[in-house]
Amino acid sequence: MSGSEEEPRWLDAEEWRAWRNYIAGQALLLGRLGRELQESHQLAFADYEILVRLSEKTDHRQRMTSLADEVVASKSRLSHQVARLEAEGLVRREVCDSDGRGVFAVLTEEGFSRLQAAAPDHLHGVREHFVDLLDDEERRVIGDVFERIVAKLRS
């Protein structure tokens, strides 16, 4: 029998509870953190994540394809986001000298300054709405579980 012809493996009550609370919690958490960034720093959550990733790279630059993978965005979606960030002067694009086809996203000084201004408030929200609600063991388990999920889904 193919997968579609088999009887589904229905979720039991505890599995449903975990799944539904994950879906609601993730949506509420990202929504709250996004609102806080937007209200305080006029940054979308996804844009903030791009600025963070670029800030962590040598020379604050990264190939667009690699950046898309890291922020879990399609190349098209990332291109639109970077265009918006370019219009604000937070990021610029540069053609890769070595192959002429690759494109880098580069964090500008203005982008780095905006990130530095937003980071303390964002980290406060991450702590208040997530990290500080968990004990050490729960943080370890969540880290392990999602590391495993990310690895499976990226393979």
C-alpha cells in the first residue's frame, strides 16, 4: 500500500496538545516579537533576521543564495526583502568578482547602526516571551528537538 492508502497514524490527545500549542505559541511569539520590532524600530522581523545574519559574517557580507538558506526564505522572497532594505539604505548588493554571477548582500553602516539600536529591545522580548519562561533542561530539550527537526527538513 502507498502512503496515501494507509490508515493515518492519528494523533493522540498529548500529541495533539503538543502540536496545537506549538503552532499557536510559535505564531503568537513571532507576532509579538515582530510587532515590538516594528513599533520600536520600524523593522520587520524577517528584515531584522537578515541584518543579524549579515552582521555575523566576515565583512558583513554573504551570498544571497546562502543567506536565503539561512533565513529559510525563497530566493525570490529574499530578493524582495533585500530590495526593501536597499531602499532604506540598510543593505546593498554587490556582484561577486570571482564568478560574476553570484550576488552578495552587504550590511551598510546605517544597517549595522539600526541593528545595534534594535538588538537590546529585541533580546529583551526574546527573554521575556521565551527564554526566561523555560528552565535549563527545557531550553536544552527545545534546542535539541529543533536542531533535529531542522536537520531532517534540510536534508
